[in-house]
Amino acid sequence: FFFFFLMLPAGLLPAAGLLAVWKPVGRLSSAVVQQIKQVLQQSLQGHRIKVGHGGTLDEAAEGVLVIGVGSGCRLLSKFLHGTKKYTADGLLGSETDTEDASGRVVATAAYQHITLPVFTALLHTRFSGSIQQTPPVYSALKRAGVRASDLARQGQHVEMQPRRVEVYSIVCTRFEPPQFSLEVECGGGTYIRSLVRDIGRALDSRAHMTRLVRTKHGRFTESDALREQDWNAERLLQALETCSIDLLPEKKLNWRKR
């Protein structure tokens, strides 16, 4: 990675690079970005800075969200396509229109015939490696410049095209029908909701996701992510400094006030 630091007036700390925060359940990724931007701009005496994120987390999900600040935003494309790790809970027997617990049930099916050996074998043979996946309609993906989810909420029919995604590992960590839990490591663009949906269908049943946690995104893990109570200027700038030193150990950076 290479960093290009935003030049600010004397007396101000530089604010550019990458950091990770822990997005809480019920918050939009874009709202988290806006909150962090406001905090940093206030600490930098109103100077305008660019802040973005490296990959949307569903509103109902929680976990690691990579934030780019200033010219660090140039690095975010690496994280959009980078490796991610998740833990997810699913429920067999019903599928929803959103593919998670927030949606309306659109199909039901029996699940009593599914055993743990059958379940785990399916994960290995059908859902590991390079697979075809159709993204959910209720997503941030755009059609003709408009979010597919917005079109769906307007009652429009949205046809999502399948695409190839990478699942590096998928493990069942709990199997208590109808409930189950997964640990998944995958590439960018993979929707865990859709993975759960397709697992249910492949088992001659239905399924939807009930909980999602992103535990790793690129080099950032849960232990790197700042919790909401720490989203203040001091902790955010400290996280930027730590990340920059880690990524560029050969470059001595001056983060002291001038």
C-alpha cells in the first residue's frame, strides 16, 4: 500500500489513511461514514476532508467496516475486492424477499429431512471455490443508476444477473434444525444472504439469514475496529496513525502537533 497524506495548516494533525470501525446493528454504512466525517472535520477546524468506506455492510449486520480518510480513499478499491470473513446464522424452512429476517416470507418448505452429514457435504461440494451467485434484489447494487432495492420497494420487477464469486472456506459451526450457523471466508461481491438462500434451495428446502457479523476485512480484524463509543477525534486519528505506521514501517511519520 502507498499513502498520500492530506496537507493541512500548521498546528493540525494530518488526517489521511485507513482505519476500521465496528458498524453496529441498525446503522447504515453511509451513516457511519457521515458521522466519522463530521467528527474529523470538527477536529480539523472545519477543513473539508473526503471519507468513504471499503464495502457496504447490511443495515441489519454488524462488524468490521474499513474507512478511508482523505487520500486514503484511493486504497478502498483494494478492500472492495479483498478477502472478508463472516459469521452468519440461518433458519431453515422459510425464505424471505430480502433473504434475511427483516423481509416478508415468500416461500416455505420442510427441513426435517436435512441431516448434519448432508448439510456439511453440500457446503463442500456446492458452495466452496468459484461459484455462481445471483445477488439479492434488496441490495446496494444499481440498475440504470438506481439502487435495486429502491426499485423493488417501488414495486418494480428487478432482474438480477448471476455472477461468479469466490468462497475460500465455509464451515458449519452449529446445526440445530431449523437453526444453523456458518463461518465463511470469501472474496468481494459475495452476498452471505444469497449464500444462505441457495443452501436452503439446494437442500430441497428454503432458508434465510437471521444474523450476520463481518469479523475480518482485508488486513483488519475485529480487534482493530473502533467501537462507536470511541468514535472521537483522538481515537480516530490515533487509529489512522497506527494503521499508517503498520503499513509503511520504513517511513517515519511525524504525527505530533507542529
